[in-house]
Amino acid sequence: MSENREPSGKRLTAQEKLQLVLGSYQAQSVADYCRSQNIDRSYLYQLRRELESTAVAGWEERRPGRPAKVDDVDAGELRDELEQARTQVAAARHEATKWEVRAELQGFYLRVAEDSLASLKKKDGQPNRAARRRARRSNG
């Protein structure tokens, strides 16, 4: 056998490694196949392990179901959109708080006005003290 792990000492491309491994699965004898390709059996088995572990790792990384559609959107653009959305939400919360305060103030003013009207009217229908004084002054 040759001392080189790869045929003729050159580096193999990923495609060439894949072809070697797939060819070895179809061969009758792995030893004969390795001799015909001029590679060590140990190197072929190393390639098989690498291929299998890479395939398993790739399958384990994927979640079940249909893969999500990938848009060609830049992460910076997404950050900008997120920041704009956060700014809009903060502005909307501020506006909502302003309207809540306005509603509370209007309710307060309404209660004060109702209380003032109630104090102006007496239960028996008599005018209040200031009105009686004015009536006395004008009558004589």
C-alpha cells in the first residue's frame, strides 16, 4: 500500500471524497476497491465516518416540519425596523397615558360641577343665601 492517505499525495476535493465513499458502498470488496483507487482502507473508513457524522449532525440541526422561508434581509435592517417599532409603541403608550389623564381630569371637573350645582340648589327648592340677599336688596 502507498504511504499517502490520499491517492498520489494530492488533496482531494469534497466532491472527490464523496465519490470515493459512495463508490466504496457499491464495491464488492472494500480492500479491492481501495487498491484500485490507490488509497488506504483506513483513510476510506475515516472518510465514511466523517460523511456519516456530518450527515447526522445536519439532520439533527433541522427542526421537524417545513423549513422557514428565508428572505434576503440584512440583520441591520431588521434591527432598524425593530427600533422603529419600539419607538412607535413607546409613543403610543405615551399618547394613551395622556388620554387617560385627560379622562380622569374631565371626570374630576364633572364631579366638581355636579357638586357645585347640588350645593346651589336646596332640597326644599329655596334659593341659597346669596340669592336671598340679592332678593332682599332689590325688594327693599
